[in-house]
Amino acid sequence: MGAHTKNATQTSSGSDAYDRLMDAAEPLPDVTTAATMLRRGEITAVELVEASLTRVEAQQDQLNAFVYVDADAALAAAADV
């Protein structure tokens, strides 16, 4: 799984919520909180997936929790939300 980057259609909201989401030192929000953030427009689905993929990539060597991560499909699905 390589690094993933934003394309032209994936822009950050530039909000405090986005900054916290992308801060690897902060835990990801639980599902209920993430859904609320999405509904309020504080973050986008793509941003949430990017933050999740960043965490997976950073911790995979230690946790060995995933056999396969399809980052491209996850980002494509998020872009369709």
C-alpha cells in the first residue's frame, strides 16, 4: 500500500475538524461522531477515508492487522458519497 494523494476533485475543508482528523496523534472519531461530522459538512467522506488510510499505513507494520487494503477503491467509493 503506497502513499495516497489528493486529486483535483478531493479538496480539504480547511476546518479545525479536518486538521484534528488528519493529526495522527489524535484518535479517529467513533462512527457516530464521524457520521455527525459528515452530515454537518465538517469533513468529507474522502477526508475521513484518507485519515483512516494514513493510520492504517502508519500502523500496519506494528499491528499486521490487514492482509489487503484497497485504498483506490475506498477513495473512489468515498468520492461518490
